[in-house]
Amino acid sequence: MNSMKIFALLFLIIDGYIGIRFILNGLHLLQTSKYTKEATLLYAVIFTSLSLVGIYFLFFKNNLKVGFLISVLPWVLILIILLLNMIFGDYR
């Protein structure tokens, strides 16, 4: 097993875990989120959908590079969203 595949699989497992936690927070079955309901649901969709797409490319299409990039993509998207929220957010 390639080290890049191990890192991609590790990121996909973490993405899936975080996505499931955000889904449970969005459904009010778990109440540990510090974010608004809309942000929680957005994070849930981003993490779970990209982890499923990453698993598809990693195992079924055997495309290691795309699988790894998709496994890192949720973190990049969340950082961009948080940065934009810090720039344009209203802090009253």
C-alpha cells in the first residue's frame, strides 16, 4: 500500500467522522456544535459528500491523485469559508 493512499484514507476517515458529527448536530441528536444551524448543515454536506466522492475515486476508480486531492478539499473549503466569514462578518 502506497503512503499517499494511506494519507488519503486517513483524511477520508477523518472527513467522514467529522461529517457524521455535523449531521448529528444538524439533526439535534448531538449538541456539541458552536456554529449556527446553517453553517453546521453546510459543513455536514461538504465533509460527508466529499468523503464519499473521495472513497469512490480512491477505491473504485483507483485514481490515487484525485482521491487524495478530494480528501484534502473539505479542509481547504472550510478554511476559505471561515476566512470570508471573518472578513465580511458582522461582529456586533
